Amino acid sequence: MAAAAPPDLSPRTLAGHHVRLEPLLDAHVEALAAAGAAPSIWTWFPQDFGTPAAMRRFVAQALAWQQAGTAQAFVQIDAASGAVVGSTRLAQIDATHRRAEIGWTWLTPSAQRSAINTEAKYLLLRHAFETLGLMRVEFKTDSLNEKSRRALKRIGATEEGVFRRHMLTESGRVRDSVWFSVVDVEWPAVRAHLEQLLARPQRDAA
């Protein structure tokens, strides 16, 4: 059987009603540093990227992975205001096994608990399954981050288990990580569920 064609990872914009995901560029560092200045953003990240120097490292890493063909990195732009409000990434892309991870995601506090996060997940999942032809999309989060765990369950992801002593954080704490996933055979139902959530007028909890 012939090998599947590699996914097309050329830069592209994923646009919705609430958020626009644009390809991450070096030129976004200043706006991202401003959006990411609140210390609370980085509570559950293994590293703190809350300074301009750290944000430059965050962007440089994302672009290096993109250049290597293992990631597509995006800035999250509030569709209503045009402001940069965060970043997200489709990474750990494995063309052979048709899987990837959605992560490295953060939003400035004013954009949290809004439809932006739900729609960003929807756009990335739709891109992963319908454009890139993946069969599995993974998520991982700190086992102590109950808010993130609830949000991933809310969008329809399945909790798979805990990787014990998975990461050593910048603070020295040893982190257990919880894995979630959505797979291709589940995507039609998850898509319909997300579209129902996005049709609601109120702010959401994702």
C-alpha cells in the first residue's frame, strides 16, 4: 500500500466568528508579550513566558518546530477588536501515524472564559481532521489543573489517563500530566457538539 501524502503544513489563517487564528510570526512578539503579561496565565505552564525575553523564546521555539515540519503555530486574534489575545499550536505532528497535539495554548485574562477558546479548538480540530487528514488529536494538561480538565471534557475530548511524574516544571515541581484525545471516528459528533456550544449567546466555560 502506498504511503499517504504528507499533510500540507503551509501557513494558513483559520477564521471564525469570534477568533481568527493567524500564522505566528516574529513580528507578533511585542503584541504577545503585552497580552501575556499577567502572571496568572502561566500558573499551569511548565515554564513562565510572562516577560518579553521569555516570549521571544516561546515564539522562536514555535517557529523552529514549524520549520522542522512538526508544528503549525498561531496567534489568536479577537475577531471583534482585532487585538492579539494569545497563542495556540498544532504540534508534535506525526505524518506517518496521522496524529498531532493541540497545546501551548494561552489567552490574556480578558479573553478567557469566552467563546474564543471554544472556537479556536473547533477551528484547529476541523483543520486537523478535515484538511490535514489526521486520525488522532491529543491534548495534555497538568493533573492539578481542574479548570482545563473540565474544559477539555466539555468540548468532547476523552480523558485517557495520567502520565505520572511526566514533567519537571521551571519552579522545580514534578508534574503529572493528564492525556485527552479526539479521534477521527468521533469527530462528526464532536463537531456537532462544538457547533451547538458556539451557537449559544452566553460566555462559555472552556
